[in-house]
Amino acid sequence: MPARRSSGSARATDGGIAGEKQAAAPRVIAAWFGAAIAAGLGFGLIGDRRPFGDGVFAHPLLMLFIVAAAAMLILRVLIARPVPDVISERMLLFGCFVALAAFLVGNFASAQLWPIR
């Protein structure tokens, strides 16, 4: 009789299955989406005024993603683990799309609903 190979029953040293990522805590995902929405709305509301200048690299949408990248780098240093170990790549990307949508909502609100006089 041939020997059976185990299918994923080997345990890693941290208590999880070897090669399998741990699921992020719901509060971490909620904090990520909350920060993405708040930052997107904030940068969208000031986006019509162009407070950082008129250059391409000073556009508030680009600044939003520069701030998000800097925040992820700071998080990487603070937790001493790669960020995708805490929040999956799919949720990171979805959070960026949520921030973009919030930016557009904030930009629409500042340009159409509360025009600058």
C-alpha cells in the first residue's frame, strides 16, 4: 500500500497551517476602510481649491495615495511585519477604490453642493 501524503496538516510555529495566511481581524479591516473613507472625503472636499499648488504632483487625488502609501510604510515599520500579513492584498486594493470613490463624492460635494463664493 503506498504511503499517503498529508494535505496541509503540518502546523507552522505560530499555530496556523503552514503556507496559509491568517485572516485579518474585522476591526483591522473596519479601521482600514474607515481611514480610507475619511481620507478620501477629506482630500475630496479640499480638492476643488487645489491647496497644494497647481502642479500635477500637487493634485489632491495624487496626494491622497501618497499619504496612503506613507501610512502603509509607517504601519510596516510599527508592526515589523509585511502589511499584507495584516490586511490582505484584496482588501488593500478594495480600500484604495473606496478611497477613490470617497474622494469623488467629496469633490462633487465641494464643487456642486457647497460652491466657493
